[in-house]
Amino acid sequence: MSKTSWDWAALIVVVILFAVLALLSRKTKVNFSWRVIIATVLGILVGVGFSGHTTYVGAFGNVWSEVISALVVPLLLFSIIASIGRIGGSGRLKSISVKTIVLLLVNTFTAAVIALVLGLLFQVGKGFNQALPKGAKPRQVPGVLDTLVGLFPSNLADNWAHNQVIPVVIFAILLAVSLNKAASTPRGEQSVAPFKAFVEAGNVVLSKATQIVVGFTPYAVLSLIAAAIGRSNLKSLLPLLAVLLVAYLGLAIQLFLVQPLILALVGRVNPLPFFRSLWPAGVVAFTSESSIGTIPVTVRQLRSAGVPEETASFVASLGANLGMPGCAGLWPVLLAVFAINAQGIPYSPLRFALLIVFALVVSVGTVGVPGTATITATSLFTAAGLPVPFIAIMQPISQLVDMGRTLVNVAGAANTAVIVARTENELDLDLYKGRKVFDDQDIEADEEIEQSGD
């Protein structure tokens, strides 16, 4: 068979598997999480069975990713304005914001420490003798002042077009706070009532649109996983396999040990239900490699875990850009240790400690910049005086690691949302512990109640 024939055969098989998933949903009523798990297994089988022939198969997942990404900015804009409008006073908003930022940075700090310990323990880069790329140009790193200025909205249409979440979130917060202040008097409340009704209606419509798109997640997961496995070239990865394994070991420690420990100690809840509820969002993050694109799924799953909509939307959107343990904590520090060991650079404990400090500063200074992992690594190398071309050497494995990095980023944001909700006494423990079954219709019911009370 020709390559094209194999591509079409893979596509036909996937369409048949889509029909099986639809049957599981409509006839046997298999729940959402199990359908995602089944789709994951099927995607792996298709990727292995049709290796190198998944071009057409991946189109389904790419279309889904584009559509759900298109929902991110309008969803956040309406959701945050509506949510803060319900939160009310600025004191509570300040409390939620401080807790969120601190917990996100703690995630980055622990990931950076894990990378440093594992890199030194396994002596990553020791004996590396591959020539550095000639003429390798580092990614341009914006200055700290430019980056900070860029966090604020200047042209909302441009921010929207480039999925720049932080400026949109700040703009939404400004409007929401203004709405609350304007409604602080009876006359003002009457004046802003049409705007508030518009925001609430937009939030309901966009929530329903998100539910519809998220409903196709199992099909997208099958498509994206099959395409990712089908295009992998293991031969080119062999020289860097040790770094790949250490990176995933560090990500696993962060995901399965550190984050659950923080959840148990600070949130005072059992971490196991967290993994059950957030599984679909984790799979989408792993396959799409986009923290921002995963936000609608993350918010949906957080709600299924008992986190209120306002907290889920706010923390998930902020966590997609700030305190990213995978992209800004573990990966840049691991690359730095690799470069230090490969070149035999003498490094004192104090200088290693400074790497952690640099990683934290960089994680804040590059918020919202495209190509986060490369930018954060470049910033760290520049700050520490390390050879930037080593970053280019890691490009063959960077995309594979990026799947795990994104998963850990999303899990960290979701973990933070649960803790914030718990410490604010907002977490629905019946939903979180599975004593009550979550249904997407619950969202509609909540919204109807909220609107009838306005």
C-alpha cells in the first residue's frame, strides 16, 4: 500500500472508533472521564499501528483545539466580569488573588528545586561531547519593563487575536470592579442593570458553547494522541534520552507527590478525588500542549470537583500564565544543570541557589510571552551567564517534554483553585468526594438561580 492509502486507512479506522465512542456515550451512558480514558488507549493503539500515517487523523484534534482556543478569551471576559460581580467587595477579591499568586509561585519553586536535585543526582550532561550548534541565535527576551507593561491591556482586539490572557483578565477585572462600584448606590444599580444582564446572558451562552465543545473531548483526545505517537522519531531522541527520562521523573514527582502534598497540607482534603476529577483536563493538556487552550476544560472539571465558577475561572486563567512549574520551574533549571555539567563549570551551592531565585524571577518576568519554555530557559541562561546554544541542542526532545510540562502546569493551576476554594470555605465537598454526581446541566441550573436572584 502507498503512503496515501495508509493515511486513508488510518482515517477510516478512527472514524469507526469515533462511532464506538458515540455509542458509549448515547447508548450505554459511559461517563465523560471513562470515555476520555478509553479514547486515550485507542489513540495509543492507532498511533502505534499507523506510525507515520496519522496526518489526516490529526486534523480532527487540530480543529477541536482551534475551536476551543477561540472560546478562551470571550469565555474569560464574560465569566470573570460576572464572577467578580457576584464576589462583590474588593476585600474578598484581594484575598483570592494573593492566595492564588503565592500558591502558583510555590509550585514553580518546588519544581525548580526538584530539577536541581535530580540534575545533580543523575549528573545530567556529564560527558556530553556533541558540538554546539554554530550560529545558534537565542530567542529574543523582552526586557523586564517591557514585559510588565505588556501585561496590561492596550488594544483589546489585538490581545484577543493573540490569545493574550493576562491583559484580558486585567481588563475584565477593571470592568467588574467598576461595575461593583457603580452599583453601590440604588440609582447606580438601576443604571448598570442592563449591562449586568448582558454580561450574565453572555456568560450563560458562552458556558453552553463551552459545554458543547468540551463534549467532543474524547474524540479530540483520540485524534491528538494518535497523531503525536504516529509522528514520533525515536532514533533522533536516543542521544538525549537520559535528559528526557529525568525530565519526566521530575514532572512525575511534582505531579504525584509535591502537588498532592500541598493539597493535603494546605487544603486539608484527600488528593485522590482531585486526580479523578481533573483527569480529562490533564489529558487535553498533555495532548494539546496548550495551557491556555485547556482553560475551558479545566474550568469545567474544576466545577465538577466542587469549585465555584468564579474561583475556577479566575485561578485557571491566571495559572495558565503565572507560576508554571513545568515551563518556568523544572525545564529551565534542568537545562541549566545540563549545561553546567557538560562544560564542567565550577558551581558553588550559593550559585545553584541563585538558579532557583532566577527561575522564580523569570517565571514572573515572562508571563504571557509566546514560547514560554524556550523564553524562560533563555532568560535563565542569560541571567546565569550560561551558553544559550545548549537550549537549541534540546529541541529534539523539547516537544515531547512539553506534553508533560503542560500537564503539570494545568494540574498546578487546578490544584491551586481547589485549595483557594477550600480555604475560602467554598468547596462543595460532596462533589469533590464523589458523594454527589456532577452533571453539565447543573451549570445551567446554577445560572438560572443566579439570574432569578438578580
